[in-house]
Amino acid sequence: MGLEYLGVEIGKSNPLSKKTSVTFDDLAGMSFLVVQDTGPWQAIVESNIPDAAFLYQADLDAMSEISRNSKFPYFFSNLSLVSSATIERSDDGGRVAVPIDDPRNRLEFYGSYLKSNRKLVQPLLKEINKIWPQN
């Protein structure tokens, strides 16, 4: 159906904010604010960003408050860019969204169904595919 990948919102004073993209290795040693339940992304970032610290937040309101009042970078995905929580965190203008251009930065999504459910599920999957973010 599509790919999900991460980007990082980095403070404008950080030299990485001037780059057109970064790799996981570029992010080594940094501390990040992270939403608690990120599914498979937790293992991906923890295993691919050397010597990083991850400050997990279970409450989205707390995440937004901390991000507005600190310089900690945080991740977003191409699927969460339009969510109200991501937009609210990005509103202060103190950070720059930088894509993470790294072959390990991708999750591929598939739709599967029983043949007996094809007529019901296939139109839904086609609609999801139409609105899936392409960039």
C-alpha cells in the first residue's frame, strides 16, 4: 500500500537543521522526545541511532508542552505530518523539519484479506492507497 518513514524536527540553532537531509548516524549522541507507543519505530531508532537518549512521553499534551518549552528534537512520520498533535508541536517556528534519508528508515505497509472478502476490502484498500502520502 505504501511506505512510512521518519523525519526529525531539529532546533534552528543545531547545525543539522541546515542540512537537506540527515542519516541515523548523523543523529548519534542526541537526546530525543519520543511519543511512547511508536510500534516498530522504537526498535528502529533505538538500534540505529548510536549513543542516543530517548525521552518517552505517553501523554500527547505533555509531549507538546515539553517540545514547545525545550530544544529537544522529536520525530514525525510522513503519516503524522497532518495530525493536529504534530502541527501543534511544529507551530512555534523554532525547529526545522529535516528528512531522514537512510535505508533503515522505512516501514512498508501491505493490505491482506481473505479471497471471500475481496469485494468488501479491495475498494477500501484502493481508497487508502489514493490518499497515502507519496513524499
